[in-house]
Amino acid sequence: MELPDWFLESARALIRADSVSAVGNLAALEVLEPLYARAGLPTRRMEWRESIDGAPEAVHANLLAGPGGLDGDCAWSSAEGRAQLDRGEVPESARGGVLFVTHTDTVPPGPPARWTETGGDPRALTLKDGVLFGLGVADVKLDALCKIAAAEKLRGRKLARPFWLSATGAEEVGLRGARRFAESALFKSMQVREVLCGEPCELALIRAHKGYAVVVCTITDSATQAIGSAPHTGERARFAEIDFIGKAAHSSTPMLGDNAILRALAWAKASGAKVIGASGGASANTVPALCTLTVEMDAAHARPLPEPSRAIATTRVQPDLSRALLATKALEERWLELVNSLAPTSDPRFDPAGAVGGLNVLKSASADDRAIVQATLDARLLPEHDPETLLSLFAAEASRCVQQIDRALGVEVRVVRNAGGMSLADDAPLVSKVSRTLSRLGLDGTPRAKPTSTEAGVFARVGCEAIVIGPGRSTGNAHCANERIEVAQLEQAIDLYVALLEDLCGVRS
């Protein structure tokens, strides 16, 4: 079907809404909530306050819409039914249904200048030749609008089982919204058996995905050298800020990116330059496109500066980060060695076939003449891998790894993501049903695997059958500048969701 007449206007508002994980997703829910009501679905918002990765505390929320497909005079529509919802209870008639999930947060957009298709504004939805560009168009905001359009088309229809739509928060930073929802009394009362999670996969049926582990390593050098001139002398030390340019990619496919942090660390080691500042990367799950080092301008040590670079002057005294950066590189290498040693080493269902990982965020600081570097490492693990095994091995070896460089170096390892993979058999009931629906619509119903971690794994661990399906391309598109999605695939997604609701919930006469 063609997009409803309200779709593009709502899409423009939804993409404009800033819902980067750290700032919360309320702006996106403000757009979606009246649209759920338009489709005849009552909503309940579940809010919490949390600081994400050191950002100021923000409000995050899950929004549950439904149930759909029930008689208009069912208990859910009564005052008592709404009171039950507020108590976290679900009427008997609304239990045992199907849940469609879409997350509403996004990763940070990165440098605006790289969004060439949107005029340098990542949140300006732009339509060109049947393609929409903007932050979150594929991952995964517009999927929510497709599901609302499908629910609207079925409004007033009586289904044998109810359906629910859920818009979750904080997915990009550890599936936090889905975890809260899946552990809630309300979700348990819903008795959902089947969950379909929206992620960009070009409407393929994803019945397996990788696990995800992330650690933040804080490296401290307590015996470093101070660089620069003391303020009371008035002498101005000269430094250069150097931008190392890479290419962003989703961290599940690091081979498609060019890690700017690794470029910077390689240059720092080869040049011997004194480094007093380091900053690179925007999020744990994105290959960094930019890393900036602040280095001493000393021709006796530094090689010719790569471009672009800017000379600056300061009277500050800053500790030298060089040894802490060497330790950072050593930790990255050991992390990847452990990731690559996990058995099995490959699974042909995935592309890439094995576990992958990387160093995706780098920050520096100083305190009491100590040099401090914070490094974020991630790993995408096969469904058979236990993240706890990797995390335990790395925690046990991290201190020894940095002290091999110098005994004055210390490291603290903090686990911030720990999610197992998910895998359903090809003949699992939900896989078989969705495969038949796809085939009936002329789409490929072959079960596939996805190299990212998704909310499907959260619902699988609480006993639901869960798959991933959604419009848009992930590889080389999600978490990249000029993120895009074809209008034709959004139209296909609406038709597919209508068919899935009918086939999974059953049409009553």
C-alpha cells in the first residue's frame, strides 16, 4: 500500500525529535503517542531516570500501545480495565497475544558536515528520488510508523488474539528499555508468547543474532611527566591539535569502517610525540570516524603532522598520556585476542562469520598530576558464546597487560554491556509462521542471522519466541552519516505488518 497521507509529516517530526540515547526518548514518544491513539490503541508510558555513559541524568521511557484486535466493548475499554492497566495487570481477554517492538533512541549523529544528503542537519528528513535520509530513518524510528499504519488499517477488525505495539528506550546503550519492560509485572501479566522486534534487515526473517559485551577501561599513569610551562612564568608552550579521520560503521561490521582511534594511536606510538589530550568516537557500537590528539610541537620527536591539524598555545601544565595510550593499545589487542579465541570461531549463518570487536571510544583526563585515559571496547559474540567467559578472562588479565608496559600504570575495568545471543530453530513455530507470510507476499521467507545484538534476545530469555524483522538496510547504513531508507520498502513493511497481524493473531468471522 502507499504511505498514508499522515506518514511523511509524522516521519519529519519523528526524525526531528532528538532521541539520542543519552538525552532520553521522550521527544520521540510525544510524536508517537497521538498516532497510537489515532489507530485506536490505548497507551501506557513507563518512565525512569538514568544517566547514560556519564551524561546528565535524563528521563527515558517505554510506551506500550494496545491491545488491538479485540471487541470495542471488551473489559479493556472499561474504567476497571484501565485501572487494571495502571496496576500493572491485564484483563484475561487481552492476554496471550503478539508483541511488536520498535526502539526509539538513536546513536549520536557524528560530525554534521558528513550528512551531505540532509544539508548538514542529521535530523532534517530529506526525500530524494524515492529515498529518505536522516538519523534514525532505518535504525529504526520509521518502523514504528509502519506498525501504526498497519494497526490503523486493522482498526475495528476482530482478531482471535490481541496484539500490542511497544516503543522502547535506551536500546542502543544496552537494551535497557526492553530489559525493564521484560522484567515488569505488566509484561508478565500480558503473557505474550511471540515477539517481533523491529531492526533494519530489509524485511528478512532474522531468527538468530549475536551477543554483545562492552567494557570501559580506565587507565591511570601515576608517574607520568608534566608537559608545558607553569602558569606563573608566562611562557607559552606550543601544542597541535590533530584530527585523525576514519570512516564510521556499525560495530557489528567493523571491516566496513576505518577506525580513527587506531589511526591516532599508531601515529602517537610511531612519532614519539608527547600527548596531553585524546578524544575519539561517539558511541560504543559505532566505529569512530574522528579522533583528536593534542600533542607537543617538538620537531625533535614528532613526525610531520597529518592533516588536518591546528597549532594552539597554552600555559597549562598537563600530564603526558603517552604511556597510558600505549597501555590502551595493549588492552585493545588483548581484548581482540580473547574475542577471537572463543569457540566456536565461526558460524556461517552470520556475516561476518565470527566474533568481532573494537576500540570505539577514547577520552582523556588528568587529576593530581596523574594521566587518565578511558577506553571503551566492544565485542559481538556468536550465540554459543557466553559473554561472562570473555568478561572474566579480560578482567583477570587487564592489570597484568598494562603493567607489562610500566608498573606505575593501573587499570579499572567496568562492564557496561552483557547480552547473550539468540537463536531459534528453522522449524520453530514463530519462524515457520512468519516465513509462510513472507512467501505468500512474494518476499524471501528464508530464516537468516544478523550480526548485531537486538531486543529479541531479551524477550527470548524470558521464555518468548522472538525474531527480528524490519525495513531498511543495516550493513553500511545504520550508525553512518547519510542513513537512508527507500520509501518503497516502507510501503512493503506496512503491507507485511498487516499480513503478519492477520496471520499471527487470526481473523475472526
